[in-house]
Amino acid sequence: AALPELPAAMQTRFQRDYGVSAYDAAVLTGSRALADYFEAVAKTCGQGKLAANWVMGELSAALNKAELDIAASPVSAARLGALIARIQDGTLSGKLAKQVFEGLWEGAGEVDAIIDARGLRQMSDSGELEKIVDEVLAANPKSVEEFRSGKDKAFNALVGQVMKASRGKANPAQVNELLKAKLQN
């Protein structure tokens, strides 16, 4: 009863409790420190798979580049969990989240403070987005015609133009919905 949880048992629990793949569970239980860090992140944000992706992706890459161990991570599990929660609630897109992660890594403060200081809050105001979509449609009649004649790539070009006009802050799902609705008319 006094023994710590064994890696195999922990892998099974991570798959069951956090919905991660067998491969992810094996990687995350590679060291006790990494497993504890992941679990703290997952509990903070409530998103096991997203937590695994960030711990094994962005965080591991930054740690490797800086030649640091997980125990020396400048980004605490609580802060990474808070960042993932902001992706989940629609405050940040994945792309904007990477900029916030860089701020966390540099020690620029808490997640929300970095979002506000750098103006990274994702744009979800439908009125504001609709205005940008209308401007993009008016400025790109050729792409609109190509889309209406069946060229799906033209749609992606229009999405790209809206994202560019919003400086990457528009909610991508909302942009797709608005564009589809406007192009059906």
C-alpha cells in the first residue's frame, strides 16, 4: 500500500481518466515528474487530450530547446492549465495560445495578463466579425465567384483574408459559419 503507483497502472489510469491514447500515456509516464506535471495540467483545465498535446508538444519542445528538465520548467502546470482553459472557452485560438505560451515561458506574468497586455483576445463579437467578412467579400469578388462556381479553394482564400484582416484574432469557426451563410445568399 505504501508503494507509489507503478507506470503501467498509471498509464491505464491516464487512458481511462484523461482520454489519452496508449502512446500518449506511455510518454507521459516516462518519468514521475512528467506524469505529475501532466496530471496537474489536466486537472486544472479539465481537458486531458489537449493537456497531453501541449505537454508533449509545445512544452517538451521548449524544454528540449532550452535543455531543461520538466522540474525546471519556467511554465508551471497551473499556468499551462489556465492557458488550455482559455483555448477551451474560446478566448484564444491555438495560434494565439502559442504566443501566450511564449509570454509564460519568458515570465511575462499570468495567462490573462499576457492576453490583455499583448491584445491577443480572440475576436468573437459577431457584429465586428460580420463587418470584416463583408469588407473581405466586397474586396475579393473574384474569389466569391470562384467559390460560387464550385471551387472550394476559393473559400479557404476568403477565410485567410478574414483572418489577415482581423490580424489572426477572429474565431476561425465563427469565420467559417459567417462566410458560408453570406456566400449562400
